[in-house]
Amino acid sequence: MYAPSVHRDVLLRWPGPRCAFYERSARYAALARDLPRAVLATSGSVIHPAVDLAVRLGASEVRFSGMDFAHVGGRSHASGSHHARRDSGADIRAGAWVLDGHGRRVPSLPNLVGYLRDLERYLARTPGVRFVNLSSAGARIAGAPHSQEAA
């Protein structure tokens, strides 16, 4: 799945099937009229359209793994990911944080806190789907109890 804003070179190099979607915005209104596509929830992170796609495909349960919204263990991303890096300390000094599954503060960034807030709003308005957070190291996600709490 990709939004039309994805760079053309990325699409040309993609080896498998692909499917475009639109986000709700005036930016795509004319295009959507002429070339209809699905509209998925977006909010600055790939998490949002991925979760919305799962829901629209009929998932009765969606499990979150690695959606930390924080710098767990001083890392920006999971080890091995393209963007993974160690925190420079500036991120922690920025003062943003979230509570993890144990109720402890974990350093974050304002944009990650915003992504978390928007995901929680989406979960709150999506009845009939069970959301489960598989990690207690990252942010506690309202509407997605940790797997041991959801059991």
C-alpha cells in the first residue's frame, strides 16, 4: 500500500504488487474524483494506514508489535531497521515522554506522542475490533491492553 506522494523511483524499484490509497485531504480530492481509490486513516506514520487497512479487511483482532512510540533502550528504532540509531541525548532532553506498560516514563519525541494520541483516538472510534499491544517496553496504548492484560 502506498500514497500517491511516494516518490516514483521507489515505486519503480518495488518488486511486488502494489496498491495505492488516498488520505483524507483536499490534496487528493480532484485525483480521487478521476481515479477512485480507498481512503485510509493517516496521521504522519505508516502505523495509521496499516491499522486502518487491517480493520477494513475485516480483522477481528489486531496485534501491535514494535509500536513503541518511544526510544526504548536508548534506540530510535528496532535494531536492524534502516533508521535505527542510538539517541544522542538531545531527544531525551527534549522532554517528551510516554508511560510504558509498567507505568515508567520512557523518552519519546513530540511527533511520536502525537502519533500515539491519534492512534488512540482511532482505536476509540473503532468498535468490534480487539487491539492488543504485545510489548510492555514501549508506550502504553489506550484501547490496546498489553497481551498479558488482554488474556
